[in-house]
Amino acid sequence: MRFFEDIEVGQRRELGPFTFTADSIKRFAAQFDPQRFHLDEEEGRKSLFAGLAASGWHVGSVCMKLMVADGQRLAREAAARGEKVAVWGPSPGFRELRWIKPVLAGDTIRFSSEVESVRTSDSRPEWGIVQARNTGTNQRGELVFSFLATAFVPRRSAGA
Amino acid sequence: MTLTFEDFPPGHFGTFGPRRVTREEILAFAAEFDPQPMHLDEEAGSKSMLKGLSASGWHLCSIMMRMMFDFYIGRTASLGSPGVNELRWLAPLRPGDDLTLDIEVMEARVSRSRPTTGIVTFKALVRNAAGQLLCEMVSPIIVERRAGAAAEQVG
């Protein structure tokens, strides 16, 4: 993971693809969002989604999964170079989350993250606050998912 | 009875719960979707800003979704949601917490593009047993109007 000082507005990370299988869509939905259009192909076809659609919370959770994997990749690379590894803090929340198009069974979504703003924290001087626009694009190049996330990122000069 | 647009006038809709969250489910969700040490390990959690093992924020969102489903969405003529205006994680979700959900209707308006439906904007508040607010979300859903409602208005 990167430190606050390494992060600039406009930096973009490709987080990689994820294929939403019918089984994974139904498994998540059965546990967290058992609306009929997330559980059954026929009900999905009859709905506004026109197919078995992943729960929006499933799409968000998968985006988180790929963000964590990307952070772990960056941490391994930093460790391999003998650098100090930044441990990111929690997120206070997000805004402007849009489920723009349905994510249907079989769709492969590529997620990415682009830094929109960086600022230091007045109340927590050892932390910076980074806002990033995280998006998902399907195999046809259509934007399907977007949100503006906020996270606490450690400063290299922590405690200074 | 299926709930329609007309059943969601602005104001307090109701309170649902409690719903117990176990350590096992926190670890299982984190392992699959958010394997940050603060969500997987007591020691790493205690060293984090959250000062103890805590659930992934996306897990809390997903549990909130399930509570909304069990409370009212499961019997609502809902067509889905376009998104979330704002979501704030205010305090950590801990193993063993008993969650309650409060639902307020902030706004209800008829859709211009699809007049047989309305857009109901909810505020959802999740608290633990101590009454501490863990999460606050503002999100619209699209809900069908009662049969004939669009025609009545036109007439």
C-alpha cells in the first residue's frame, strides 16, 4: 500500500476483472438480498434488469475485494524493494454510489480506481484523507457501477 | 399485502430488529470480500484505528440490506435501487452486536419517466444494543404505484 505522500489526484489503478457467475449471484443474494430478481433467472428476465442480476451490494463487495487485493499487491512490491509498507485505515463512508446498469449472470466487470482529492486530517495529523472514484465496466465497455469512496491513508511523516 | 408507493409517506416508517451478528460471519465475509487484517484478526484489529476486531463496512451494508428485506422490501413492489446518495460508517460493528434498523421516508415522488412507479428515498440507521449509531444511509428505491394510480391522476 502507498503512503499519503505517494498519492496524487488523477492517479488511476486498474483493479482487475471479476466474472459474476449465476451461482455466485444467487449465493450472495440468498444470504443478504433475496429479492426475486437476484435469485431466479425467470424472475430476473421479467424484471427491469432483463436477466438474473447481481445484488448491488454484491457488486460493491466484489469491488472492495479487488481493492484489497490491489493493496496487498502494492504492499508486497514495496516490501520486496525493502520499503516501509503503509497500512491503510478504515473508511468513513462513500457518496454518489450508482448502480448504472445491471450486472447479469456471466458478465465480467473490470474495476478501477481514480484519485479525486487528497487532504490532510486536522483532527488526526498522522493520517491523510483520500477520495477516489471507483468504477466497474462490463465486457461491452459499458460503465455499470461507480462510487466516490473516502479512506484514511497513513502519512509517511507519522508522529513527526 | 404487498406494499406500494402509497404505503411510504414521508416520516418515520418503523424499527426492525434486533439482529445478532456473530464473529464467525464477520470472519467469513471478510475472508471472501475484505481480507484486511483489522477484519480478520483480534490483534491487528486492536492495533487499528477501530481498536478491536470489526466487520467490513460492506458486510454491515449487506446485513443492513438483509434487515431491510426482512422488514419491508421483501413485501414491497420494489423494482430495485439506482444507488446510494450517501453512506456513513460511524462506529465499528463488533462480534456479538445486536443490530436494530430504523427507517425513515425522506421523500416520495411519482416518476416522470415511468408514471406507474414512484421513487421513495429512505434514510436507514443501524444502531447497536447500546444505541450507538454504526451506519447511516440515504438511498432511493423504485416502487410500483397501486394499480390504476397513474390513470386516476391522468383522469
